[in-house]
Amino acid sequence: MPSHALKKLSTSRLFHALSDETRLQILEQLRDGEQCVCDLTSAFKTGQSRLSFHLKVLKDAGLVLDRPDGRWVYYSLNGEAGEHLQVVADWFKASSYRAAKRGCCP
């Protein structure tokens, strides 16, 4: 797969992961640092299977990292994902600026 196609795939996964309110709340919860899935389950007052689904989407998008320790898994934010988001935002901003300068009609 060419690198531009890979970037497109990872960008679409990133936006898919960010499109859900529960996943955004999980990311907010992880801003304070690494947390055990058991703590997240308690904080969200939900079943572990439902939370695990959302964590998998976040992990597949590269937004969170996981670290197994005994019978628990600990999750933390992936700083590199923030860099990817910044690149996408910069690209969008530059594209919007060029389009606005060009105008809509010749």
C-alpha cells in the first residue's frame, strides 16, 4: 500500500474514532495519565465489554496505547496521534486558504 493511501486510512480511522462522544470522554479521562481498564469501567459506570469496544477503536486509530500488567490492561494517550492530527489540521487550513484565495468562479 502506498504511503499516501496508508495516511488516508489512518486519518479516516482517526476521525472515525473521534466521532463518538464516549470515545472523546475516554480520551478526556486519559488526559490525567495512564489508567487501568478497571478504573475506566468504574468512571464510566458501564460494562467492560462496551468499554473495551471503544478502547479498541481508539487503539486501532493510534490514539491510545495499551500496556498489559497481570490481569489488567492500562491505557494512555499516544502523543504521536496528536502530531498526526496537527498535520491534518495544517493541511486542511492550507487547503482552505488556497481555495478562498482562488475564489469559487473563474
